[in-house]
Amino acid sequence: MNYRYISNTLSLILKYIAVVMLIPCICAFIYKETNAYQPFVYASSFAYLLSLILKGKEKSGEEFNNINKSETLVLVLLAWMSFALLSATTFLHFGLSPIDALFESVSGVTATGATILTDFSVYPKTMFFWRSFSQWLGGMGILVLFIAVLPQFAIAGRQMFSAEFPGASSTDTKLTPRIRQTAAALWLIYFILTILEICALKYCGMPIFDAICNSCSTLSGGGLSPAQNSIMDYAQPKIFWVITFFMFLSGMNFALQYKVYVKRNFLALIKDDEFKLYLGVVIFFTLSIAVTLTTHGIYELKEAFEAAFFQVVSIITTTGFASVDYNEWNLRAKLLLFLLVFSGASIGSASGGLKLLRVIFIFKYLKRQISKIYHPNGVYPIKINRTIVNEDVVKQMISFAIFYYFIFVISAVLLVFIEQDAIIGLTSAIASLGNVGPAFGELGPMGSFAGLTIISKLICISNMMIGRLELIPFLALLHPDFWIFRKRNNLHKNKNI
């Protein structure tokens, strides 16, 4: 790997992160929160200073053209860590301890939605805006945004796009002839849906500030709300239905939505295996939980259906909003809801988790292995959307699932051991790794992660970052070649030797 390429490219990214960090100052100005300017001005200034320090002497743009896959993985990892650390400095200003500030920051930028806050009344609106806005940036991916707006990433952009969204298929990255146009198209859909939700929530009576924050948190699959008790505080069925609808869209593949909205290919929904499973899972679990809640006398049928539908969509899209305190549900309903934490929604969406496409792969792979027991010489290709999947892709999918659950088991065991509580340990491990946010028990929708020990918080922070970047950049750290840095000579000079 060439450290000069990484340094120069990271320098450019930090320069634009510095610009992004100033946006909350607009909120501070509107609401006249004079003490809320400083943390964002300081963070922005520090980011810009770092960009100057990292900037090398070379001005040819060679680093943007020649950056390779391993360097891209390093770059994506460093960019996200830098963004999270810079964001954490702003929370320090509002009185959070260093670990709590980092926890709240990583929860925001990874669109997880777990919080350590216990009393929302003591913080300014600007801080709540930044929590939701950082989720919005992280939901679609801040590097994807930079690919869309910066011409320097015209060549390296496809590698950066794939590194930030490892599960994205080649079809997703080739919606348009150029990756920059693809990134711009996806961000445009993301932006328009956010504006539409803001307007819908405002129409339903939600204050404009809350509408903006909740919309940013909805489309990002994040779930951090300025209301202490999440969406339950608004207590209006119309608001619940609007948020449920947009949460469902946030869990759909945005490339698929592009085909539907822009190319008018409505049949793409019917032909897409992952979308059909997504819709089927939502319907099945909604009805199952609604029946369970009704038969146990917790709600009447209508209330049970509304509560079940909202929470099923919230959990499967890893948004983590709550319209009710599902800790009060019966065990069977909670168990059904907990199962959704392990799946996530669609690849190419704002959802976290394993993703349903990988679930499809796993089941088809197991079916093939069972068939081979009876017919060892048989050929059983795995098909997705009527297309045969390359065997290398199948192996990657299976390997991903193995590593994903391996990390879950390790972190869960550690958390159970540290916290001496099985429910806290198991649910916090998968909720942080899957970027779901709230878990169960004391970490439920009306609770907080504030009571965890420092070590437990650090484990959850690691899980949140690993889950958002989908393991790949972190697994690359385990290979010895990852740590070999060298200066790469000019490619043309090498050819002439």
C-alpha cells in the first residue's frame, strides 16, 4: 500500500468533512443557541487543519487515479473513524464524558440509534439536530456523497463505493454509465424522500424541527429522535403511519427504487427476490405479533396491528424507533420481534444487519448441500432473480455470514460476562452489530445504554462500526499484507525499467 495516496485522499475527504461540520451552526443561528456554535466551529477547524497536515506535495492527482483495493479499504476505514472522532468532540462540549461522547457519535454516524442520554431536557436543539443529521449522512454514506459531488473520485469512486457498501451488487453500481452519476442518483432519491417525509410529518402536526430530525433518522435507518420516548411521545396515529411508510422505503434497495421511480420499471419489484422476501417477512411477523398481542389481551386488534406493524418495520430496517414500549409485551411477541434483529432489510438500503439477500443465499446454499447428499455428482447452481450466482460470490456470502455471527458470539459472551446479565449481553451485542439501536430489558426503547460499563460501551462502539462497514475493512486488518506500506514509484517509470 502507498501511504502517500492514502494521506492525500484522506486530506481531501477531511477538507469536505470540515464543511459538513459547520452545517449545525445554521440550526444554532435559527434557534439563537449562542453556546452551540463553538463545538462545530472547533471540530470543523480541526478537520481542516488535519487535511492541511496530511496533504502531500504532489498535485498531479495521481493518487486518485491509481489507488487500489487495499488502499481503498484503509481509506474508507480511516475516513469513517475520522468522521466519528470529529463528531465526538462536539458532544464533549455538551458535557458528555469522552467514552459517552464517542458512543453517541459512533451511534449517530453509523445510523445505529443507541443512546446514552437519559435526560433530553438539558441539551440544546443544535445537538439533537447534529445527532439526526450525522445519521442522515451515515445512512447513505458520506463517502458516497463525496463521490457524487467531487470530480476527483471519478476513477477511484467505484472502488470506494464498493468498499463502503460491500454488499452492493455490480448492477447497483452500474445504474448509470459513471459511478459518480450513480452516487448522485441514489443521493437524489434519498434527499427527495427525506423532503417528502418532512412535509408529510409537518402536515400531520409535528413541529418542523422534530419533523426534520425524525425524517433524517427515518430515511437513514437510524432512529435517534429529539423526543425522549421516541415516536411514542407524539401519540398521533397519522404520524405513526407516515414514519412506518418511510421506514419501509429506507429498508428497500435504493438502486431498486431508482429503477421504479426514474426508469418506471414497476415490474422490477415483482421480479426482485429480496424485495418479495422483505415484504413477506414484514407481513408475516406483523400478523403473528398482532395475533399474539390480541390473544394475550395486551391490545385490541386494531391497536395490536398498528403497534406490531410499526415495530416490525422499525426493527427489520434497523431504524429502532418505538411507538410503544415493547418491553411490556408478552414473551412470545418479544421473541418474534427479537428474531428480526438478526436479518436486517435489503442490500443497498439504509438498513444494517446481515441483510435479507444473504439470508436467501444461506438457505439456497443449505438446500443445495442437502441435495448433494443424495446426488453427489449433481449440479445445483444458486440463482437470484433468475440469474446464476458465481461460485466466488456464494463463498463470499457464506464467509460473511460466518464472520458476522462469529463476531456476534464473541461480543455477546464478553458482554454477558462483563454485565452479568444475559439479556443485556445478548441483545446489546446484536443490536449494536446490526445497527439496530435499542435492545431489550434496560436497553429497550425507553431505556439507555448509559448504565453499561466503559468496556461494554467500547465493545458496542466497535460492533457499531464493524456492522456499518460490513466487516470487510476490519477483516482486511487481520491480513499481514495490510500492514505493508511502501512508496510506489511512478507507473510509467516502472514500465520503462
